[in-house]
Amino acid sequence: MSLDFPSEAWTAAYKDVLNNDPGYKVAGAPWTAGALTFVVKAEPSIGLKEDVSFILDVHQGVCRDAKISTMEEGAKQPFVITGSYAQWKSVIKKELDPVKAMMQGKLKLKGNLPMIVRNVKAAQSLVENASKIDTHFLDE
Amino acid sequence: MSYDADLSFVFAHTPKVVFGARAADSVGDLVTELGGQRTVIVTDAFLAGQTDLVKRLGKSLGDRLAGVFSGVIPDPTAPSVDEGAAFARERGADLLISLGGGSAIDTGKAMAVVLTEGGKILEHEGYHALTRRLTPHIAVPTTAGTGSEMTLVTVITDPARGQKTFVGSHFLHPDVALLDPTFTTGMPARLTAATGMDAMSHAVEALISTLRQPLSDAAALQAIELIATHLPRALAQPDDLHARGQMLLAACLAGTAFSNAMVSLNHAMAHSLGALHHVHHGTLNAALLPHTMRFFAADVGDRFTRVASALGGATRGLGDEAAARQAADLMQAFVHRVGLTTRLGELGVPAESLPQVAELSLSDGSIIYSPRPVMDPAEIEALLRQAH
Ligand SMILES: NC(=O)c1ccc[n+]([C@@H]2O[C@H](COP(=O)([O-])OP(=O)(O)OC[C@H]3O[C@@H](n4cnc5c(N)ncnc54)[C@H](O)[C@@H]3O)[C@@H](O)[C@H]2O)c1
Ligand SMILES: [Fe+2]
């Protein structure tokens, strides 16, 4: 069954695919810089009435937690990446490279960019795994 | 030289560019246009103490000059920016004029962030996270140059982490880039050559970046031709205002090119070497550039053909890769002609540090735009050994 993006069910599935992927275990191993928050901007025309924040707590190749959070809690994490629904959809469909998108301003980053770039393999693996989830996009 | 069918790009060009010999003597008019009443000049101790440049700006500003912050340091650190911002706030600054090389302009950009958004500069690190206009900023380069007067980033060193970090945003573009060749004639030969080759590296790297696009290419190619002709002239005749002016234009064009198309592996290595060994940024870029060009010779299609022509080569009848190799050889000869080295060893970089440099280069933002993906530290180390 396909899962709505974003939703609690989707983030839970994301945690599972990451922790079941030996590739992510290796690619994510060097990452010790803390949790990432992803903010999807509101898009009332497709039913997304408010901004949604979800926190992905990854550490050394393990996803310790993945959950929808309040905006306040999300903003406290060391990396906060914000984008429109369409941009996130392109990332999940592997049409948009998230690191390049950050440098071009399609996604907005609060946090230390060099840390993300150094871990570009971990970032690629995160995307690869997100693309494995059977996702229902709200505009489809 | 053509583009893929699925080309998609953004080209941003915000600063108003004001060019002309002695144009800076009417900086007061630009301040009026921007509504400035209390201007703080941001510069370093040498330019403030040993040249008449601050005095020239001050004459045009009159009583709208609220103070001179002369605490800019090469490769600006976060504490130096915070100190500058505190100074400007204390003087009630409503407009900044940065005067100097890339270090002064980057400090000015970062101070504008802190003045507008509060807090300390490291609280604002990130990309495209700023949301509104900053304190107005006029950038007056005295080197030619980093092109920072045209770009959307400021590079700040965090001494606590021993690492360079960035704030990048369209709001960081200065409002005005004020290019006055009489402000660059005082540059000693070494600085002229090194900053000129920094601009050359920006242009060459923008041309081969995966984000290259027609508008940045046009700027990059024009910059390369101007530098090839006018850098030797500026060195032979330091007070040649025409040559100095053409070099300022080249640096500005190269800045526009790389602010949109970015730089890649050459800069990633230069940033890493700079952080570890404190050698001047442009000197490092010059030393590395011919080697990097050879490294990518098979990956750049026909894009180096015009680089070879600009440097006096004849590529007719050559295949793309052979033409690219010729361009690299000509670039090496050009670096020597302007009095710089293409050997890292001669710059005091110890061979033992190269593995660490290679490792560090992988975490530099620029590296992801390389014309072919570079992810293996061993590959970078081999290139560095060739350049050593
Ligand atoms: N933001 C960007 O887009 C960007 C791009 C490239 C480089 N940079 C940064 O720029 C910095 C390097 O800038 P730079 O190469 O212009 O050097 P710089 O600003 O560090 O200046 C080097 C020295 O040259 C002196 N100097 C400057 N102009 C002079 C003149 N006209 N006459 C005599 N002496 C003069 C300065 O006093 C200083 O001692 C680095 O920190 C680098 O990270 C930023
Ligand atoms: Fe540079």
C-alpha cells in the first residue's frame, strides 16, 4: 500500500528501510553530526495546510528515530533543510540531487554545508532509500 | 560549444557595477542613492594605515562617514566578523563600504548579516537560509581578484573547528561593486599575479563545472581572454590604468561566472591547502590549475579549445582531449610567465600532508561540481603528488 508523503507512516517506513539497508550502514557510518530536520512548506492547493517538519535522527549508519515533529523542535536540530513540496518530491524520485539543490537554493539549509558535502555518499544513500518507499504524493 | 537539450539554470546578477578610473572618488553619490547616513568602512590595517584609499573615500563621504573598522584579517575568522559588527553597531552604521581584497569584502558581507539579523555570524551559517535584505553594502575591491564583490557567498573560518564555512544567499550580493583601477595600482607584483590567477581559476572552473550555463560561460570566456592579455601588462607596468582596469573587469566577470556556475576540484584543493598551510589562496590556485586541467582533459569536451586560443595556442586539427592538454600546457607556461610556481613543494607544502589535503578536499562544497565525479581521496592525492 502506498504511503502518503509526508506522514507518520511514511517516516516510520523510512526508518525501517534505512535500518534494513547494509549499503546505508556503510555510507552513513561516518555521520556523527546529529539529526536532520526536513521541512516541507505548506501547499494548500494539494491539502498540505501547514508546514510539516520531520526529524531524522541518524548516527553512524543507524536511524535511531524518524518522526513528524513540531516546528520548534525541528528548528533546534543542527541541520534544517527546507523546501517546497515539489522540490522534495523531485528529491524522493531521484530527479533532484539534494546537495546541488542546496547550493542552488532550491532547498534551503541551516547548518554546516561542508559537513553535508563531506558525507555526500551518506546523503545519496538517504535519497536512494527514500526512493524505495512506495510513496503516494499528495498532488497525484 | 553547445548545451544539453535538458539544460536548466538560474543566472543571478544583483550588484550594480560602477566602473571607471577615479569612480570611487564619487562614492558619496552611491551612498546617497542607497539612503546611507552613517557609513562604516571595513578594511585592514595595512590599507587603512599605509595607503590614501580610506582618505579618498572619506573625502567624498564627508560627515556621513561614521567610522573605519580596520580589523579585517586575511581569511577572516568568525570572531573578527563579530568584532566588526559590534564596532559598526556601536557607530550606528546604516551602510557598509568594504575596501580591500576578498578578505575585506567577505568581512563586509558577513557583518551585514549580523547587523541585520543579530546574534553572531556562525549562527547564520547555511545556504539560502536568509530571508530579507541586509544592511546596504558597497564593495570596493583593491585586488583583481577574488570577484567576491559579485558573488553570493562569504567564506568564514571557524577557529574552534579549524574549518572554513560559508554563508551563501542572494541577499549577500553587495548592492554595488565599485571598480576603480586607481585603487589597484598599489598592488605589489606577487599579489597582482596571485589574485589575477585566482580570477583565472574561477573562470576556468566555471567553464567546466556541472552547473555551467550560457551566461556564466560568456562571462568566463571573456574573463580568460582579458587575463591572458592584461595580467602580463599590469605586471610589466604597474601603473598602467588600462591594464589594471581590464583586470578588475576580468575578476568581476569571473566572479559572476563562478557565483552562478560554481568552482570545483581546483578550489577544493586550494581551500584545503590554505586551511592547513596558510599559503595565499590565489598562489595555490595558480600552482594547481595546470595540473587540474590535465586531470580533467578527457572530461571537458571542446571547452578548453578557446582557453588554448586565448593563451596563444593553435588547436586546429586537434581532437578535444589533445586541445585540452595543449591548454593545460599553455596555462602552465602562463603561470610561470606571471612569476608564479606550479609546484606545491616550492610553496612550503610538505609532501607528508598531501593525504590529509586530499581527505579535506572531499568535504569542500566546490568538489561536487567537478566535470566528472571525484570521490576517491587516492585520486586527489595522486593529482596533488603530480603538482608537488
Ligand atoms: N566570497 C567569495 O566569493 C570569495 C571568492 C574567492 C576568494 N575569497 C576569499 O578572499 C580571500 C582572499 O582575498 P585576496 O586574494 O583578495 O587577498 P586578501 O584580501 O586576503 O588580501 C591579501 C593582502 O593584500 C593586501 N592588499 C590588498 N589590496 C592591496 C593593494 N591594492 N595594495 C597593496 N596591498 C593590498 C591586503 O592588505 C592583505 O594584506 C580569502 O579569504 C578567500 O577565501 C572569497
Ligand atoms: Fe578563488
